[in-house]
Amino acid sequence: MRSGWSLLALTVVLAGLGGYIYFVDSKTEPNAPAVKEKVWSGTLASGDVEEVQITLAEGETAKVQKTDGTWQIVEPSKAPADETEMSSITSSLAGLEMQRIVDANAGDVKQYGLDPARISVAFRSKGQKDLRRVEFGEKTPTGGDLYARVPGEKRVFLVSSFLDSTFNKSPFALRDKTILKIDRQKADGLELIEGSNTVQVAKKGTDWMIVKPLPARAGFAPLEGSLERIGSVQMVGITQEQ
């Protein structure tokens, strides 16, 4: 009998303890994730960025401007810019966050790879005349973060290291590398030349027809595939600018 009462008493105590813990936990809010500080004060939308300048330590500098909603490289030479690359850059600039501050009053920033900076990114957003600039140095010893600073400010802070591949872009890397843009809906002819042999095809309605050397029906899938491959060819380099 005594053991039965002991078991009952222990059960009551455990139930009371469980109720107390539940009550305390219900009144305690879970730890909220630390809010990271934005590099830029105020609100910055990626769509408001109208000009970007990237300077690399090797001396290469590219200036890209948005005109009528389209990005164009204006320096060192004029060329269409890669819209995907520019979207990634402007989105990263707008959402740039400090992982943490390494040195609030940095003197010698050479130790961080910031004198000179390995990558310098300046940008101007809609309605602004002056450029804002951020500089990136070396990666931390673990490789997880990247040293950075805003020129004119003393503090050195860390940003995510993946941003290195976002901003470390040469003028060629920012360029639209498509050799020939083809509107597949409007394409109605194709000429293939190999040595002295020439084949001409033309689209009649929804069918492709061989025009030269002899009239005949052409295979639809091979012709459409050829147009797709031609339109997807990309430059891998430029030997000489016009």
C-alpha cells in the first residue's frame, strides 16, 4: 500500500512540474534571429539602380547604365550588357547586409585586402546625383566571409563570401555574349554554306522547304534545332573591338 501511495505522490509531483515548465515556456518567446544591419540606410530597391561601376584591382573598370529599361555598357566600350548579371548585381547591392563588424575604428585596412580594394563597386539610384560605393577585400581565413567597407567610414565589416563571384566581374563578364539574336517566330529563311555547297531553305506557313539546290520538303525538327543552336552560341572572348 505504501508503495502505491509513493507512486501516486511521484506522479502528482511530475505532473505539477510538467505543468509549471509548460506555463513558463508558454510565456517565454523563442529566441528571435539576430537582425543584420543593412549597409545602406533607408530603402533601396534593385529596380531603382540606374548606373553601376565596377573597378577591379587589376585596373579593369566597367561602367553600365540603364537606358529605357535596358542595361548598356558605356565604358570601356559600348555594348549591350548581360541582363541576368545586372539583375544579380543590383539585387545584391539593394540587399547588402553586414554579417558582423570586424573593426569599428580601423586604421590600417591593408591587412583586410582593402588598400587597395580588390573590388570596388559604385552605383547611382533613381533621383540621385552622387554615387554610393562599397569596397571588398580578401576572404576571411575560413573562406566563409568577405572583408568590406564603405569609403569614408572607419569600420570594416564582413559580408557573405558568395558576393565575391557576384561583384568580381570584368567588362567582358558583364557583356551580353549572344552572337546572333534570332526571333524564332519571325525567322522564315536560312542559308547554310560549306565550301562551294549552298543550301537555302524557306518557311512556307508552318513548313520548311528547301529552295536550293533543289526544291523539296525539309525536316521541321532539324531546321528548328539549327535555329536554336545558332541563337544560343555565345562569345568566349573578344580579340579586337571595332
